[in-house]
Amino acid sequence: SALYVLPPGFVESSCHSRIFWMKLNKLLLQGKFFQLEINDPYAGPVLLDEKLASRCGYVLSEDVWGNPVFRASVLGCQVTNEADELFSLTVNIKVSSFSSMRAAVTYTYPMYCSYSSWASREIVCEENYMEVSVRTDVPAVSNDYTVAWMSALPETQNVAYQLWQLMFVSPSGRKTITVSDAAKLGYSFNNTLSRVYLRAPYHTNESDVSVVSGVNMNMVTSTSMYRQRWLLLLIDTTVSCPVDGISFTDTTLTWTVPSVIPTLVVQESTFLSKTILMGVDGQVIVNPEEKNYLLEHNETHIRITVPLGAEGGKLKSSISGGVYGVIYSIDLFLEHTWTDADWQTTKYTVIKSITTPFMPQIPTVINNTLPEERLFNVAFGHFLPDVSLVAIAIGNVPFTLREARHHGFKIYETPFSNRTKGFVLEVSFDDPYVLKEYVNRNETKYTLLVNYSMSVGPEMTPYYHSAKVECVIADIEIPEAVGYCDEENLYLVIPTFGLHQYWNLYLGSKPLNRHVALTNGYLAATNSTHLILQIPLFAMGVIYEEVSFQKIKARFDVALRKVRTMETLQMFSVRCNFNSSAFIICHPDGTIMISAQMKTIPAIDMSKTKLRDSSCKPREYNEEHAFFKFHVTTCGTSVRFEGDHIIYENEISYEKETLPGQSIPTITRDPDYRLTVLCYYQAKETLVLGAFASDPSTSPSFGSGTMVPRSNIAVYRRVRQALNVVSRVSKDESFMEFYEPNVAIIKPPGEPVFLEVELKDESPDAELYLENCWVTGSLDFNSTPRWNITVDG
């Protein structure tokens, strides 16, 4: 590889707390691979790997922003040391477009650090190693005392001459090894002009874990030994570093370090804390409270509390199990300086990169819809800046953002508090992809179904979220109808807005469509805004509120019902009084009302007219009219079947007055007059009647009637035959379980009665038509009161 000049802004470095700090710009490494080589002044470049890093005092990691960070102790293996004050280290940065690092570009970067304010003992707790360095300027010991001192310390008897050795004390016992053997175990030991240092990886066989003030500490208890003719140097190189002490809440992270570490402070009574400093990303924070950090300490603990999302750290979006959440990372360090009787001054530095666990942050849909503007305004958040909206689906119809904007949807970002953002979607109520439902009396429920497709984080992890937003507004005007009448018809004028879309017209229980109108004899005409119904006075569906021999008070009702629920919203009615000289009205309950006009010469006395049963006289009369009201089962009414119709027949006749004579024949002046009355009913028509609310005067016309005047027409009589007919009342609509006969059945008004009538006659010519069914208070069929259940089939 060749040497190249560093691109501007690619590398920045500094020296903090006797540590080299170097940061690479990740933007200049996009799509590339890199390696670091450490330049050894004697052996040349050495490739940095994990083993070399922990043994020689190097760390290669990333800051919270993803920039590669390299840290090196000034006592590192390849660092050039000038009098324990000036330090230099050269690093080769190799960059390649290939993972094999072929065709790599090499940038050489030298670093320099000046550090002279050494404490008697300095301990560094890095991410991958522990380091202790101790000053060695001890007073000389005369040779006279050496033998006696060495005999008092049996472990020192075997210390090699002019050779450093290490003695480790662990739960498994004591172990004394040479420096070269210690290096094979991952340790690094050396001495400088005025100091010795020991560097150890975490969790070696010679280490131990102890709990100090609730914090787990990894500890290596060691003594460094050096023997010369007249001197035996024993140096305590014990080191202890925290391996946990991190806790989290929903809003903060807390890092706790013990104030006093017993293995490092033998005489705790002489311990005195001097300074406590905290830092973020290698920079000392002089006033932590200004950045909302909290630095606390007491006799047992030093505690740093950082609000999640605080400056200096980074919140990153993440997806776990399809759930959106965030992760917060921050690089902290703590520097604690204390004194005690044994060591004078100790500087204790801990560097800690902290990352929270995944914290779910379920996004919310904020409904800012503007009903008065008929506009959905929906904000979707809160998201970090590393989240982007990729696509949406409205009503399950997918749109890219470009397609959505082209369609007319408005999509834009909006900032929220705490450096978060949301995505705002605006959709008109009248958009074809908005669901519309007619609800309540005069309201529309507009429903917006949205599916969001998001891209999360630098990994561009897909994330999906669906939302449903509804708005109900009163934007439908219930139509009002206008009614009027002429001499022979009733008229209803009804607005056509919303017909068949929101509501339908009903005549009783049947939809009032074109077929029903034609069948019932109505005339229907429409223009651009209204439906005009013309209803003849004696057409089906007309309700006769009052009927006398010359006057009819008639009403026609049309119900406005919801299309989906059949709920009745409005009754359109027209009511008029009519003068009619001759008519016949056939009610569904079998009541027949007749206003008959008798024009004869000579005139007859209308009070003497009658039906077939001579006891059935007119209710009202004058010189030319007679008014009869009777039931089809009375007054001698006969019945016959023709096709699909049942025809009830009676006749109005006049009782002649006779003059007594001496012999037969009888002499009379009165004309012979008969008026035949016919009522036609559909034989297979199904009726649902209120059994306790049958009032003929307010029932709509059901049959059609005619009056045929004739003279001397023989009355048609039908021979009746007794049939074997059985009726039962079922307990429910299944017709599987029936009430016992002659048992009282109690039903509240409005509850249906399930009635079964069975013809058991075996004659093939017999056919069952259920003509009339009624309820009485006793076993006498003709007793009163009487409540009709079914009339005329």
C-alpha cells in the first residue's frame, strides 16, 4: 500500500487524562473498510487486534455517532516515552474498498501527548483493560538491613536477581511468575524512568470479583518485585475496576462507582476525597448541571445521573419484534482523586460507554381533524430524526409519497418537543378513498384508514403502523315532504336527495318502488329535485281516519327509513277530507264500509234498505244515500275463490211496501232494486297485525271493492263442508315445542305469536286457506271483546 496525505477533516486527536484520543470521520469511510496499525519504533507496524489492544493499552470502538474512536494509554507498548513527560505514538490508518484490504490506501498519523502531573498512583479502568502505574522513587535501603528484611518475607527469597517478577494473590492462592510469562497470560508490565505499571485484561484467572457498596469490582491483587545487590523493591500494583453499576429508569440512566475501594485504600480512616470530575466523549464537564447531568457523591458512592436524550449522548431509533423504540448511548468518564496515608495521591479514572436496553416508544396518532373544513389532519409521531416515511396506504390502496401528493394528499413533517418529529397527513372528507357511512339521524361518519410504511435508522429497518381515524358530522339534511289533494287524489312531493343512498321510502313494511306504485295504482313522476306521488283516494295503502255516508277523512303515509338499519327517520303524511257520494272500502280486518247511492223512479225510502241479513240496516242515510258498515263474517256475506283472489259478496236491497188486497198478487208502488257489493282480497297475502290494536277506522285499505246494481239476481250460496283442522301455538319460531291446549298463554303487547294451522283432511281436493283467526276472552267464538290476529288470510 502507498502513503497518502490525510483528507481534510478525516482525523482529529487530542490528549485527555494521559490518554491519546483519535477519532475518524465516518462520512469519509462510507462504503469502505479500514484497519489500524501501530508503529513500533523497533519492530515496525503491528496490526491492531483485540489481544494486542487489551495487553498494550489500546481501545478501538465507536462513539455514539458511529465515528471510529481509537484510545491509547501513554504507557502503551509502542508509545515512545521521554522522561515520563513527553509521549508520542504513530498510527497507520489503512483504508480499502475491499474487505480483504487489497489496494489499501495508508495514512500515517503521529500523535503527541505531554503529561507531567503524575500522581503517586494512577489507575485507569478502560473498556477492555485495567492499568495501574506507581511511582518508584523510593529511599535507598542499606545492604545491612536487606538480609534481615528478606528473611522476614519468604516469598521474596526466590526473586531473581535484576529481574522483575510478579506475585498474584487470588482465592486459589499465590502465584509468582516472570514478566515474560505474565505477558503470555495477557498482562503487560514494564518500568519507566520513575514508574512501574501493570496492565491486565478483565476476568483473568488471577483476578477476583468482589462487591463494594453494591457494585461488582474486578480486582487483580499483585505485588511487583525487583532485586538488586543492595535493594529489594516491592511495589503494590493491585488494581480494581467496576464492571457494572449501571441502572435505568424510563427517563434516566444512572452510573454508580464506589467512593472508597478497600483493596486500594488500606487505611480507610486516612482517606480523603480531593476532586471528582465527570466527562462526556472525552471532554470534562465543568458544570454538569448546565447540561442536566447530576453528579452526586457521599461517603460510599459517586453517582452520575443522565436524562435519556440529554446532550452529549445519542438517541437512536430501533425496531424489536415489530415494535418501534429507542436506544440511548453516551460515553462517560469519571476521574476521582483522593489521598491516604499509604499512597499520598491516587488518581482513579474510569471510562464507560453506556447503552440503554431497547425502550419501546409506541407512536401515537394525533387527530387534529378540522370538521368545519371537512379535512382530516392526522399527525403521526413521535419519531427521532433517523426515521423517514416511505409510503402510505389509504383504505388499503398503496401510494408512494409522490403518488400520494399527486393524488391530492398533503404530507409533511412537523417538529415536536425533545427534538422529535411527526408526519402530518391531510385528506379531504370527500376523497373517494375515505369511507363514508350514514349514521344516527342526519350525520355522516367519515373513516380514514391509513397504513404507514417507515424506514428506521441507518439500517433502514422497515416499520409498519396502521391507524383508523373517524369523524362524525351533521352534514345531511333530512328531507321534508309537501302534501296536498284534489277532488279524487292525494299528492306527496318528496325531495330526491339521498334517496337510495341514505334512505328509502317504505309503504308499511314494503319498499315503495316503481313496481309497488304501479301495482297499487299510484302515479309517480320525478324531476331533478323531487318525486311527486299521486295516490287515488281509493288506492291501496290509503288510511281512512273517518268515514261517513258522504264524507271521508283519508290519510296516506310514507316512511323514510335508513338503507342499512331500516330505522324510521320521518313519516311523510298527507291528510285531506273528501266528499264522496258512492264508495266501498274493504279493510284488511274484514270490515266493509259502503256509501250507496240509490237513484230510482220513484224514489225509495233509504231507511228501509238492508243487506242480505235483514237485520243489517244502514248506519246513516238521507234521501239518496245509505251508509253500511259490517264485517265479512256477518250480514249474510258469502265468500268464493277465483284464481288468486278471495271474493266476499253481499247485496243491498229494498224492502217493498205492499198494499193489502182482496186476493194475490200483492200490489206495490216501490221499484225492485238490488245493489251487489263485492270485496276482492289476495288469497295468499301475508299479514302481520297487532293483535291488540286492530282499529278498522285507522287501518289502510287492503282489499278492493265494487258495487254492481242489478235486479232479481239470485244470491250465490256456497255449500260449506266441515273439515278436520287443528291449530296450535308454538313457543318459538322453530315450531318444535308447543303450548298445551286449553292453557292460558300470556304475551305482552308487541311480542309475536307463532301460530300453526294444519289441515288433516286426506281428500286430495281439499286446500287450506287461513281466512280469519282471532282471540276471544272465552270459548265462545262470537264473544266480545275480539282481537284479530289474521284477517282474510
